[in-house]
Amino acid sequence: MDEWDVPVEEVGESGQPGDENPSLADAGWKDELNSAEFPIAALSDRIPDGQTTLVFEDRLERRDSQPIVRRLTIMGTHKHGLPTSLDDEVLVGLIQLTKRRSNFTDPRVHFSRYELIALLGWPQSGQSYRRIEEALHRWVGVVLMYEKAWWDNSAKSWVDEQFHVRDNVILYDRERWRTSSRSGKMSKGERTGPRTERPPLPLSSFRWNEVIFQSFQSGNLKQLDLEFYLRLRLPTTKRMYRFLDKRFYRRCRLDFDLRTLACEHIGLSRAYAPTELKRQLKNFSACTLDMAATTSA
């Protein structure tokens, strides 16, 4: 088997294109490598009514052992449904907030929706706030079931894992924050006693599931050009950028089966003809070349 046919996890150069020691602080943005390998959300922001499951799989050829079939099943709830392309973007933002808050040392992450919206470059509008809340609630309900498809960076092995991405999320509404932050507004009973400062309400927070947080802590991370990622307009190009950015670690060539790349790692429809798959992938090349030229100009 040629070098460019082997996934980065199997190469043996400390396994990953990430940070071998995630405790080393730096100013860079990060991506978790398992979430870059297979799609964990639909490419569309609209899911057909009644659909609560997505499945992606491939056949992994290995250097020194038998090939394995890797499979990821994404299960949504009837209330919140499956994650979509915008939910995936929110997840990327939450990884950055975890880096910013504790450098991946604490699974509980305190944040404000204003901060997350600003990080993602979304407009500070009621629609953005509602969309953030929708994504946060959806990720608490979604279950990811990996069958020989989750890379355990500590054990250096593909393993089975099934988990929720978030254990829980706590949200404080903006009006309640503003009310408790007002100065000089005291009740009738408070005016009779000495004035005291009220402590601010805690920020909203979420807690990562242990499985994905352990992946952070084991260094299963890579650098992410967040500004470039957010400038990509289409969900297809964003998804492909994350996947190829991982796979091109220390390599100048990659070979893929067209359908495996397009349908199982990017998330394009399996109903597409080969000509349509090629057209979709060419859009990524054209978009990234245009952006690279703009950046260097």
C-alpha cells in the first residue's frame, strides 16, 4: 500500500496532525480530528420531515492488518432532529471557546451567546441568538455511534464509541442578565438597609461529554485557520476544507474513490451521478483558489 493511501492515524508519526501536548498554550484555533474525518451533520440546513438518522461509512485499508469497515451513525431526536450545516459551524465555534476558556483543561465551558455569535461572524440579531440556542439544544440530544471509526489517541486504535456530544447546557436569557445588572434599581425593602452590590449571574455554560473531551486532552487536535473556514460560503466547501486539511498533513498527494470521498466524508447525496459529484467537488477547488488569490493580493 502506498503512503498516500494510509490515513494519518495509521502513519505512525505520533499518529495525528495535531498537538501532541494540548497543554501547550498558543493563539491558534483548533479542530478535533474525529469530527473532521466523517460528517457529523447534514450538509443542508433543512432535514426532510421524519428523518432522524444519518449513516456514513468507508472501508479502511491498513498497512499491517486486515481492512476494517468504519461506520458512523448520527441519531437525532424527534423534537430537535438531526444536526445541520449551521449546527456544525456552531460546534466548531464551541471548540474555539473551550480553547479560549481553559485550553482544554475543563469540560465545563462558560460562555455568552454574544461572544459565540461574534466569533462566528454572524450578525448580532434575534435570529442569530435563536439559531445558537437551537444548535445547543440539538447537540445535547444527538447521539453519535462510532463503529471502529473513533480514533482513541491514547490507545492509538480505532474503537467503538457511542455518546452525546454535550452532557448538558445552561442558558440564561439576556433580559434576566440586564435586569440584575442595573444599578440604582432597588426594591422598597432594600432602600431601608445599606446598599450592597449584587453578584452578576453566572454566564451560560455547557459541558462536553467525557469521550470527546478526552479526545481534546489526548491531543487529538489540529490547527484550524478559522478565518479562512468562516469565509467559505458553502457547507460543502467548509466540510471538505476540514477533511482535506486533516488528510494533507505532511503530504502532497491524496488518492480517493470519488463516491467514498464525496458521499461518506463530505456528505453529498448518494443519489448524485458521478458527473454531479465531480461538479460539486470542483466548486471547492474554484472557491479555495479564489480565496487564496484574494488573501495573497
